[in-house]
Amino acid sequence: MKDILRALAKDARNSLRDLTPIIVVIGVFQAFIIRQPVDGLMSIVVGGLLVFAGLTFFIFGLRLALFPVGEGLAHSLARKGSLFWLIAFAFVLGFGTTVAEPALIAVATEAAAVAADAEVIAKTPEAMNDYAFGLRMTVALAVGVALVLGVSRIITNWSLPILIISGYALVVLLTAIAPPEIIGIAYDSGGVTTSTVTVPLVTALGVGLASSLKGRNPMLDGFGLIAFASLTPIMFVLIYGMVV
């Protein structure tokens, strides 16, 4: 029990440290640039405390449960030598965590509203919901494919720099021919996948798999999955914009 409380206190200190620069920047701009009274100060304070508590417990929960689960499953599948189930697990993990990503849900909904205002789609609730749902599924599919590529790279020891450079070259090519309305959404979709839910599990998968394979270094080979998870959604959303 003492170890758990000690770990929770450490995560609380880390959360406070991470949030402090944001608080300082907002405070400085409010006091010296905007120079106006803050409306709803009590609500802001309460909201800030809730953010602090939520971040602390979220990080604590990740370290306590999700990160070990990801590593453990990767270890087990690698020991069994089942390539099919390892690939299937990587795809389902990428797809499932991305679909549940709150940032992606918010961005997809906002993107549908903007597309409707720009008359890219019909300005009806059904059309906007379909567009947002399709965008979410496209990004989730992209992350699933990214993890399959990342796991394959770890197993086969493909060169990460070559894959990343080739991927960005393809992104540049797709950007040149994609509709202008989708480009901003596509590039933002690459960022929302590297958020609170996806990153810990994806990193755990890569580190756990690299630790289980002979001749692989977790520091050198276990990381890099996040790079794929950021890159492939851009490609997929650009293609989604061409099709839809």
C-alpha cells in the first residue's frame, strides 16, 4: 500500500510539474498582455484542479495496468511464435485505441462541421455524422495498419529512417493532388493519434516485442511505432478526401 501511495504521489508531482508551464504562460498573458479581469475565476480554478487530478490518476493507471498489459501480451505472443496473432493483436490495438481517442472524436466532429460550412458535404446532421464517422474509421484503420508495419519492421529489422523518409515523400505527393479542404484535417489527424490513450499502449507493444526477440535492443528497435502512427493517418485521410 505504501508503494502504491508513493507512486501516486510521484505521479502527482510530475503532473504538477508538467502543468506549471501552462499555468505560468496563461497567467503572464492575462496579467501583462490582456490586462482584464478573469471571468469565472472559481470555475477555472476548480477545472484546473480536476485536470490535475485526472492527469495524475490517468498516468498512474497507465503505469499500473495498461503499460504492463501491452508489454505482457507482446512478450507472450512473441514467445508462442505466432506471427498471425501478433499482427492481429497489433492491428486491433491500433484500431481500438484510436477509435476511443477523445481528441480524434473532437477533431472529426469539428472537421465535419467545417466541411458542411464549406459546402463540401450537405449541411444536414446525417451527412455531418457520416462524414465524422468515416473520418474516425479512416484514421483508426490507418493506425492499425501503422502498427502492423511497425511490428513487421521490428521482426524483420527493416530500416526505420528509410521507411519514414519514404512515407513522408508519399505524403508530399498526396498533398499535391489532394483537395485543399482536406489537407489541414489530414495533417491534424496525424497529431491527434499521438495522445493520451494511444501512445502508452503502442509504446508498450514495441518495447515488449523488441525485448522478447533475440538480437533486438528495446531502446533502438522498440521505439518508432509512434512515428508510423503519426504518418499513416495523414496518407489515409488525404486519400479519404480524394474519394469522399
